[in-house]
Amino acid sequence: MTWKIKQFGKKPKLNKAVLIEGLPGIGNVGKVVVDFIIDELKAVKLYEMFSYTFPHSVFVNENNLVELPTIEIYYKKMKNGNDLLLLAGDVQPIDEVSCYEFSEKILDMVEELKGSEVITLGGIGLQGIPKKPKVFCTGNSKKIIAKYKKGVALNENIYGVVGPIVGVSGLLLGLAEQRKIPAIAFLAETYSHPMYLGVKGAREILKILNKKLELNIKLKDLDKEIKELETEMMRRTEELSDVSKKTAIKKLKGRIGGEETSYIG
Amino acid sequence: MTWKIKQFGKKPKLNKAVLIEGLPGIGNVGKVVVDFIIDELKAVKLYEMFSYTFPHSVFVNENNLVELPTIEIYYKKMKNGNDLLLLAGDVQPIDEVSCYEFSEKILDMVEELKGSEVITLGGIGLQGIPKKPKVFCTGNSKKIIAKYKKGVALNENIYGVVGPIVGVSGLLLGLAEQRKIPAIAFLAETYSHPMYLGVKGAREILKILNKKLELNIKLKDLDKEIKELETEMMRRTEELSDVSKKTAIKKLKGRIGGEETSYIG
Amino acid sequence: MTWKIKQFGKKPKLNKAVLIEGLPGIGNVGKVVVDFIIDELKAVKLYEMFSYTFPHSVFVNENNLVELPTIEIYYKKMKNGNDLLLLAGDVQPIDEVSCYEFSEKILDMVEELKGSEVITLGGIGLQGIPKKPKVFCTGNSKKIIAKYKKGVALNENIYGVVGPIVGVSGLLLGLAEQRKIPAIAFLAETYSHPMYLGVKGAREILKILNKKLELNIKLKDLDKEIKELETEMMRRTEELSDVSKKTAIKKLKGRIGGEETSYIG
Amino acid sequence: MTWKIKQFGKKPKLNKAVLIEGLPGIGNVGKVVVDFIIDELKAVKLYEMFSYTFPHSVFVNENNLVELPTIEIYYKKMKNGNDLLLLAGDVQPIDEVSCYEFSEKILDMVEELKGSEVITLGGIGLQGIPKKPKVFCTGNSKKIIAKYKKGVALNENIYGVVGPIVGVSGLLLGLAEQRKIPAIAFLAETYSHPMYLGVKGAREILKILNKKLELNIKLKDLDKEIKELETEMMRRTEELSDVSKKTAIKKLKGRIGGEETSYIG
């Protein structure tokens, strides 16, 4: 068994769907954005993916129950413009081969659902907390960059600013090119400290997606909510182990509980 | 060859057997508990499991003879309540895929032997030695947690207290859920120092198991024996390499021998 | 899918082609040499190789677009003497098995194209920057060493000077012997600092190749150009992460751009 | 391709052959012993084993030529007592699964050649250089330990003295038990410093083998030769990288050459 995919409900007919990827990574910038969009737009779960190549551990959720690590695909039919496919999850595949295989599988799904574009999200780790994080972009064609740059604060001069883009966020761009699927990455500056949650960078990416994809998400409410949570988060993340950041993100949208964090073997 | 399973004697007919897992982990809390139960109840060995994905080394036992690392399943027919299946061993599978495969194999056996529940045991590593270790629990259903919490000092508010539960102790819970087998983990606080043997935490878990599963193990004797060994252990573990803890645990129930410990290549 | 090989144009008829390997390694000495030869001689791309065992990341190129890591084979028909096959790339296969498989595949191609010899290039890491780097050689037969040593400053007394030769540069030599293909390695002294780009050592190797293979490359221009770039490089590499060295090398032949370098997850 | 085995000459008819393993390990104690026996007894090469799971590197030999890492089996017909099979090599298989597979393959050969016993050799790493290294033993039966202990300075009280025996030296013992082949390990105390060559410990093991297997090797000459080399070695090993120890050992029996050692990528 390599990949186990569970489908929820019927396969929808989507209009030029754009896949937005937001798996864990630096500052969890992409994860914060996609998890927030799924909640705000009440997106519908379509697939749950599971693999023996995921980390061999379970998470404890807010109900004190365990959950195997999973990666999920949601969809959302939109009134205006492109429908959405949202790639969210607790983990990324661990090794190189699994990461390539997983990314190919995601692109298979995009093609099956007649998707038109892929957007991947990530963070650029800085040595300190950026006051106003800039968002950079790169992609697999000049055309998609030109399209998304228009009318928003998006910096395409990324050459020399970043090293390789590691993991699913990078591979989806490169492998999409082989299939002639236009793909772009939005990378927001964030603090590279392992405990830092890049909510400020996530907010900047959300602004761009909101405008370009007409998401109609109310950013004012988000700004307020994030500000509060951010303060609390930073104080708490000092006590959190690296792997516990997942828990931290879940709390972004939920209650804050628990007293003490340790690693269990 | 991936897994080699050797059966001892006939497959028994068990009454709603509960599997208790106690493989090596933080403080070896689970291992101490399950090895002790096997000895006290004179449980019967049913399976010996061996795999090329286990560590590529042999241990030297009390008879100065070598032993390949193995994982074993014992059973014990009980007069009252559920029969027991006991999962004990020297090692855990090393990599992610093997750990998933192994855990599925264990659950196959539980189903074959008409097991009704799975209990996994582990430690929560603290920065210092806890005076009176608390036992936390999590599981794959509210129902099994409610059942085991009743009448004992078991803390279910574990969310935010621990990060992911890594290895067989975690995967058994998550994978059991996919098969509708109720599963619960008992996690005792212990000192996270790699040389520390979590006998105090093990004792707290034993108390709970003793009561809930009517094991009829005399804890007074255990308390006394453990106290003596613990003092000796702590003094000695300073000289022990990480891999030698296995040896240390064996001595818990045996004689104390040898003068000096080193690693052999 | 293990290896994906894309052919460009027709397979050429080559005259006793010599394969020169220059993949990333210590000081990227070999990579600098082979990338420079490809540019100067306007060599023709024949194969592009791609594998899931390559690093799971993409690079951002000078056009701000992403590129999957690839390894390429170029050829160049020469007026005098042997034709050339040039092995260049962004990466080396990651694990042992892939590295062996890849090297065998390269030798398959050499045999198919009726290649006559293999030359691999690399660096010998010193504790400081060598003023005038020496070039050492080793190979799989006394005969090829004698042939290349004649008339150039090449030191064959390498026994005891270097440890094992790791990666494709080493395996091509050893595996070529099994196929009776003469193979030699040119290893130039360089500074072992991970950020240092071994252009001085590369220059020494180029001198030797230029003479022995009659490449007719103008070294004066190269010397001047390299000197300028080297100064700039050393200042900049302090800010570069290890993985960004690839970017650095690309810049050797292009413009210098960008302001700040970080790692993206 | 997993294992490539090359046979030299005809398969010999051996009289109750004893396999002695001496692959690289702590202090290279076993390697020094077996390489010395092969030279002294002029043993005949029977098999050369090669695998893609070996380290992906080549060594430079005394002739300044490269060699792929190999493991070899030699045999020696003896006038008195058991014939010998000698397992020598540059490397050990890297990962767990390969190490198990390799050890099984060796035992297949032992059975095919009607071998009667297996002896593995290794070092016990101490914090300092032992003046007179003790030799400990362990094995897979009381019988073989009793047999070899008789009349020599061999300490069988090893329980608690060592942790797990890692690699081929350990697995051969454990896996031989599954085939009912008596197997014993001789482990000599040595200095655990990665650069230290355990010649003193090797000498103690040689004494035992010489007596018990009637090897008729003149230890006086060896003692003198080793003493000289040891002094030189210790001075030189300070400059040697870990991987270069192989080179160092080769020199034990050859000339001392070269000036400076570095690692090549």
C-alpha cells in the first residue's frame, strides 16, 4: 500500500478550477492561508489522502482524540470566476520519492477535475520578524506571473532572493510545467524561527488571493482575529516543540487549551 | 523477506481479548509495565516477530549469549473479564513505512484472535523527575476514554499537553480506528533524560490496569522491588549508552552483573 | 518511474568521444569547468535526465521562473582529436543505490555513443584557499594516467593525499573499469569552505583539458572574467545557503542580481 | 541488481571450514586480524561481493588507481584441524535491510561450503588506550563458548560489559543460530577514538586464534612489525578523516607514503 485515497460524495463539475496548495512549511504561511479559506468559504471535502510514507505518528485533537496525519482536498464552487480546489493537511510526504509521487498524484486530480491553474503558497524565512512582509512570486511561465502581478503588491524579482523551493510547493510548479498547467507560487516573508507562526505573511497572501480570485473574504475581521491570536501564539510557541506547531495552527481558529507540552515516544 | 512470524503452540480461543502494547519508548515506561505483567501473570508466548527492518544488531543476554532483536506477543486467559494479549519487545521498527506495516500486522492478529480493544502505553517526557507522575489518556473514541477513566486517576485533558504520539503506540490507535477497534493510550509522566528508566510512571499505569482489568497483581511487592532497583538503576544508567537501556530493563527483574559498558561496532 | 530521459534531436555519430563529467561537488570545481566548456564550445544538448531520486525542490532561474533539477548530456564534434560528451547538472542523485544506478546509465550511454574514455572532475578540499592549486589525478588504469600526465602539470601521487572519492566522480571510474572503459579523474585543490567556489582550481583543470583535448578555449579571457567574478562571489557567498551555490554558479556566466537570500520551505 | 558475486577458480572441498569475519568496525580490530591472516597464510580468493548498497565511493590504492568497495571471501586448506574461510573487505553494507541480507548470503555460502562454525571479530571501545587489552567473547551457544575458552585468556562474562553488537559481526551470530550453526564473537578492548587503529587488541585476538585453530602464524614478527607501525599510525591518524582509515589499514602491511589527506566530493 503506497497511497490510500478516500472520496467524499460525488466528484463535482468545476469551472476552470484553481488549485491552492497550503501544506506545512516555513512559518506555516501556506497552511494558515488555506485552512482559513476552507473555513471561511465553507469548502467541501472531496478527498482524504493517507500514506505509509507520512510521519509515523498521530496527533491529539481538541476533543482529546487521536488523528492519523492526513492530507485533504476540498473544493468550492464560486459565483464569479474560477472554482477552487484547496490542498490542506497536517504533513508533507517525508522522503524525496514520495514527495514527487504525491505531487504527481495531485496534478492527476487537477487534470481529472479539469483544473486550469495551480497556486502554491509558502514562506521566505528572514532573520527577524518583518514589519510588513513582502510577497514574492515565481512560476512556470511568464504569462501566469504577469496575470497575477497586475493590480496587486507582488514582487516577481525573486531570482537571487531565494534558494531552491523545497517540497510540494516547489515540485507542483515544476511538474505542472511538464503537463502544460500554468502554476505560480506566492511566497511571503516571515520570521524563520521554528516556533514562529507566519500569520502576518499569510494575511498579505490572503489579500492578493482575495482580490485576484474574488474570494470575498472579509479581511478586517481576519486582521483583528489574527492580531489577538498572534500575541498569544508567540508567548505560547516558546513552550511548543516543532511538531506541535500543527496543534498551534488548529488553535488559530479554535479555543486555546492545555497547560504544558512535551514529546511522547 | 519482510516479516517473519513464528507461532508457539496452538492459537488460543480468547474471550474479548485486550491487547496491551509496551514496546521501547520514552523512559521505557510501556516496556516496564508489559514485561512486568508478562512475568507476574506467567503469560504464554504465542508469536515471535522478526524483520530485516529491525535494528541490525544483537543483544547479549544474562547467559552471555546473543539474541536477535524480536518483538513478541503473549496471551493470558483471565478468570474475570477480558483475556489479555501482551505486545513486548526489544525494539520498534526503524522507518516510517515499516512502523505502519508492523502496526497493521498487529491489528490483523488482534482481529484474528477476536480481540476487543487495544491499549498502548508510553511516557510523557518532562524536564525533571516527577514526584508523583500523572497518567494522561487519549484514544480513538470518547466511549473507550469514558470507560477507562471511571474510578481511576486518569487525566483525559491531554490536548495541548503533548505533541504527536510517535511510533507503534500512536499508530495502533489511529489505524485501529479505521477498523472500528476501540483503542486507548495511557501515557505516564516521566523524566525525559535518555538514561532515565520511568519505573515510577510505570507503577502508576500498572495501578490503573490492575484495577480496570482486574489483573490481581500485588502492587506492594512491586513498589518495594521497584524502589530498590530504581536507586541502583539511576546510579548505573550514567554509564550506560542509549542502546544499553534494553539491558538495563532486563535487569529490573534479574540479577545485577557486569562492570563496565561500551558500544561495539 | 525511476529515470526519465528526454532526447533532443538525433543521436550523433561521434568520433571516439570522451565523456567529461562536471556535476556539483566540493567547491563545484567540476561543475564550473564543464558548464564553461559547454558555453564556450556551444555544445549541443542531447539528453536531459530526471529522477524522483533527485532532491525534491525546484530552482529559480534568471528569468524568475522555476526549474526542476536536471542532469544533462551535451556533445560537441571536434575538428581535431576526440569528440566530446559533457555531463552537467544541478544535482547528484541523493542515495547510494541511485548514485550507482545513475552512473551505470551514464556508462550505457557512453557505450551506445561509442565513447572511448571517461574523465571525471572534482575538488580536493584544503583548510585554506590555495594560491596556486595543484591538480592531482587517479584512474582505473596506469595507461590512461600515463597518457594524460604527459606534458602537463598533473600529479599522480595521490595515494594518501585523498580519502575515498565520493559520488558520481568516483563511481564512474570504478564502474567503467568493469566495462574496460579507460577512465581518469582530475582533482584540483580548492578551499573546503562550503560557500567557496573553486574557480582557481577549475582554471587549472581547464588548462590541462585545453591542451590534452585541443579544446582551443581562450584561457586569457576566462582568467580575467573569473578573477572579477571570484571577488564578487566570495563577498556574496557569505550570505548564501549551501543549496544556493547552484544559483551562484549560474551567475558566473550571467548578471549579478538580487539582494537577499533565504531558504523557502 | 542487488548483489553481484564473482567467483574465482573452482569451489574447493573444505574440511569443516570455520568462517572468520573481519570487516571494518570499531578500531578496525577485526579487519586487522583477518587481513593479516590472509596475507600470512597466503589464502586464496574465492568470491568478490559487490552491491549498490555499499558506500557510493571509490578508494585510491597504493598504485594510485581507484577501486570500488568490495567484500571478499578467501579460503585456506589447513594441515591440521579445520580449513578456513576468511571474510574481509573495505566496507559494511550501509542500511539495516542490506546488512541482514548480506549476512544471510554469507551464511548461505558457509552452508554450501559445508562450513562448521562462524567466528566474528570486533572491538570494545574504551575511553582510553588499554595497556593490555582483554578479549571478551559471546556466541549463540554455551557449547561453542566453552570450546574456545579452554586454555586461552578469554573472558565470557560479557553481559553488562557491552551494549548491542552492531552490524555483520552481530548479525552473523544471531542469524547463524536460526540455522543451527555454532557461532562465536571475539571482542578485544580498544580505544574508541575514531582515528585509533586497534592493533594491540588485534594481536590479542590473533594469539587466541593462533592457538585454538593451529594457524602457526609467528606472532613475534607480528609483534615487532605492529609496534613500529602503531607508533607511526598514531602520529599520522590525527590528520586522517574517518573514511581514510581504510587507507591506513592497507598501509599496515605496505609502505607509508603521501603527505596530506583530504576528502574529495
